[in-house]
Amino acid sequence: MAEEAHETEGIIRRMPEALANKIAAGEVVQRPASVAKELIENALDAGAEEITLILKQSGRALVQVVDDGSGMSRADAMACFKRHATSKIQSIDDLERIQTLGFRGEALASIAAVAQVALKTRRVEDAAGTRVRVDGGTVAAPAPCAVPGGTSVAVRNLFYNVPARRSFLKTDATEFKHLVDTFQQLALAEPRVAFSLVHNDNEVFRLSPARAEGFFPALRHRIDGLFGADHARRLVQVEDASSYLSVQGFAGEPELHRRGRDEQSFFVNGRHVESGYLAHAVRAAYEELLPEGAFPFFALFLVLDPRHVDVNVHPTKAEVKFDDQSGVYGFLRSAVRRALRAASLTPQFAPAGEEQGASAFTQAGAAPVSFQPVEATATSGAPARPAGDPAPVEGDPTHVRSLYEAPVEEQEAPAARGEGDAHEAAPLWQLQARYVVTVQAEGLLVIDQRAAHRRVLYERALRRLDQGMAETQQLLFPHTADLSATEAELFEELQPHLRKLGFDAERFGGRTVVVRGVPPDLRVGEEGTALEGLLQQYQEHRDTVSLDLRENLARSLAVRSAVRAGQRLRPEEMRALLDDLFACEKPSADPQGRPTIIRLSPDDLDERFGR
Ligand code: ADP
Ligand code: MG
């Protein structure tokens, strides 16, 4: 060392290995989930048939992986913590045909630099096992120990010696979600390996190994274990090949759609990769089969010559690049579309909201318009105007109004009323099952039914959360919800608030929740899925906008339960919606700030007609 310093006059020095490892750790180890990924990949590389992931405090306190794989000799148990120590690659040639998941030989060294690691390992052929402890990169002398064949690596107090990184970690729920995502991806890729996940002594997953012959039955078995029988039943088989690329796997039926991308998985040559670009190709195959903002479920395995693909753009962010990106996009989209078509799920229905009987004016290039007049009031007994008979529109809105109203109504001059209740007697139409249109003395009012309903539900939810008065609509048949691991965690966290909103629900063991009652203003038919929907929406919001718990819950409920665009409303429903909207504190915008009402005054109309 002294010699080296003497020999050079320069200021460049080789870093001590411990420091190099700590820096490298910044790339490899970002959060508890990265530790879990590296350890599980090592277990898979060691040929394990059974892998258990044990976590405490969302991995902050402990990430441990126990496997029944090859195990290590005493010498290797020491060596494996050295940087670039790997048994998996020795030459440049090897790089070309990597079969194993890990090969850089830097994972264990990096992890050990920023945590307290305890390794226990034994090869079947050895009489005794070896125990090694590493504390912040310092390897203690190995000791013999009794262990079953295989390896256990326990990583405690991640980032204990790097406070900045430690404080960078997100909430427990978020870190746990990353851990579950990682676990799911690895378990999907290896359906024949048994996997378990234990968090704070609760068993979250116990996945039995697939024993069925063949790729598809095995993958379906694993999807069943991870996501439940409902998912496993609603899968469409995808299989296609070209000279460049092949794809195999499952895409979910459209009903299986989710609010987020957490149930989408790509694997390239057996390795999980992220690709927004490819996910877009799959989404494109569904076309309008999926509502806006919905994501399909899929688990797709691409296989191609490794020379055409670069999965190592970054050591941890496995964003993938192909040499023919757009070719892969087109191939994937048509493969999925063909699969959906074969399952007769391709889009072939008319746009929502169109119905015979409603008049439709369609012009080349213009969207079809259906304008459906309804009874003037629910109680007036005035006959509905026959559909398909558009009213002669004249300049004076009150004149238009009079055409639709029973004489008795006409006597109450709408001009004399305050804005707040003017809509009560006014005629209402539904335009394209999206807008409610009404006429007031001041002009034409166009109300976005969905935005309006969101506003109403949102304010109502806030009131319930604040006042804690739980109105519940009891279900005749309690619904059992099989939550994902993340949802179950979230459910625990939110339960007291969910109760205030009107959910009468209870954890039933594992990830099953029994729902006995739901908030009273849910859409008919959605009682069963309301809780899952709400939890998904809550997570979606949490990942995208920063809202406090109360605001997020109220918004989530509003978003999930509001009437959809495309839903026909009966006259009394439209009327109730407008009553509720005008009773709101802020009727003019939905919770996201988008307008609920557009007014067209006679002046506005004059201007548009160029008068
Ligand atoms: P890499 O996986 O890139 O080789 P790691 O730092 O993850 O690098 O692991 C270093 C070496 O330690 C591996 O090459 C392997 O020989 C050994 N090893 C690590 N984990 C295990 C395990 N669970 N079972 C057997 N050997 C292991
Ligand atoms: Mg490795």
C-alpha cells in the first residue's frame, strides 16, 4: 500500500473495497424488495425447489430467504461476499449464453455493505454447515452450524449504516407492495418451485409447486395460487411465434381488469422485465373492450435470441430494449388480439348509450347524437315527447320549455325562481347517456352526469368520515372478497375509516374479507366488488397524487361509485342527481376540479349564431 502511494504522484487511488461495495450498493439495493429479488434469484440459481421469503416490518427489520438448493462449501460461504465473486461466469464467452439469473457477483457484497447479514449454508454432501456473519461489510470468521441442506440468508436492518438511504424508504405499505410485486414476478416465472411468503409471522402466500405437464397448466396453477381462482378461470391463452420471437402466456378476460399495472408481467428469456412500451401493445389489443383507465391482467413470456435483446440496461431497473422495438410491439399486439378473438372477446359492440328509439343524427365525421326527451317532472303526468321528433328550437328558452310542460307547470314561471331549485320543474333530457340537459330562464344547462355524481358522492363521503355516522346497506348475502396481499394490508390500515363510510367488513383469516354491508349510495350490482374497487383506487391515488387519507378515501369512493358515462338514467334519477348536486357546497366542479356544469346563456347563443 505504502509502495503504491510512493510510486505515483497522482491523486487517483484505488478505493477500499468496503467503500466500493457501499457505493455499488446504491445501484443494486434500493429497497427491501431489491434484497428479496437478489436472494430469491440466488436460490433459484442454486436449483432450489422450495423457497421461503420471511419479512419483518416490510423488510426494514428483516428480509430472509431460505432455500433447499445446492448450498455452499465453507470456502464459498466466505468468498461469496467478495465483490465480483461468482460461480456463474468466468469468461467473456460465458456472458453470451447466460442461463442463470445472477452473474455479476455483486449482489451479496453490496447487500452486506449496507446491512447486517447472517448466512447459514450446507451442501448435502457435507457433514456440517457453515455460519457466516457480515456486519456493514466486515466478514466475521465462519463457524460450523447445524442446518438442513440448502441456504438461508438473513438481512437485518437494511441501511442501518446509511441513514440517508434509510430515510428514503417509503411507508411500510408501499415497501410491502414492492416486496409482494417482486415475489409475484419471481413466483410466476417458476411455477414448479414452491414459494412461501411470511410477513410479521403471518403467512401471506403458500404456493404449491405446479405438477401438471406443460407450460400452460403450470402457469395457470401458479396464477391460481397467487391471484385466486377467479383469475385462473378468466384467462385467455396467448401463443404465437415468428422467426425472431415467440410469446406464450395468459392475458386476462376484459372483466378481470385492474386500476393499476401491478398485475402485468413480462418475462424475456425467463427474466422479469418492465416495459411500458410492451404493456401498451397489449392494452392496444383490447381496444374498447376495456373501460378508460383500466389495465388488463397478463403474464407473458417472450423468448428470442439473446443477441436481439438488452435486458441489462441497468442492474436493477430491468427495462428491456429490443433491436426491433416496433416489430416486437406489432407482433405482441396482434398475438393478443388474435387470442382475444379466438375466445370471442373482440370488440364488436355499439358505443355505449345508443339505443333504438332515441333519435340519432349522424353526419359524416360527426359523432352520433341521441337526444332523449323525458317527462317534464316525475309527478306532473305530462306525456313524454315521442322520441325521434326533435323540438323546433327558437330563441326564447322559456318558449322551448313550454313545449314540454303541462300547463299547470307553466304557471310557475321559472324566471321567478332562484337558481338553486330552477331545475326542479324544468324538463330534463339525457344526451348520449352522458350529459343531462335542462333549460332555465338564464339559458341551457349541460351537466356531466359522471362528474356531478362524483361531486355528490365525494361531499357525502367527507361528511361521513368526519361525523362517523355509519349508514350501511346490509347485503342479503354477505360477499367474500379475496384481496391481494397489498389490499389486505391496506384494508387493515383503513378499516376504522371504511366502517365510517358504511362498509361492514371483517377480515376472515388470510386475505379473505367478508363484506356484510356497503355504503348506501353504491351502484346497483357493484356491491360485491365495491371494497376491492375502493382499495385499488386508493392505491392508485396514493401512487399518483398526494392526498391525505380522508381526501383519498372520499375521492376514491366517488370515482369508483359514480354513475358511468354511458349509463341511462331514469327521469327521477336525473332529477335526484340535480337536486343532490345543487345541494353541494361546491356544485360546479368534481373532486378533481373538472367542471360539472356548462351554461349556455342566450347571449352565448346569439354570439354563436352571429347575431
Ligand atoms: P451472482 O448471483 O451474480 O453470482 P451474488 O453476489 O448474488 O452474485 O452471489 C455470489 C455467489 O454466491 C453466487 O455465484 C453463488 O455461487 C453463491 N450463492 C449465493 N447465494 C446462494 C444460494 N442461495 N445457494 C447457493 N449458492 C449461493
Ligand atoms: Mg445473485
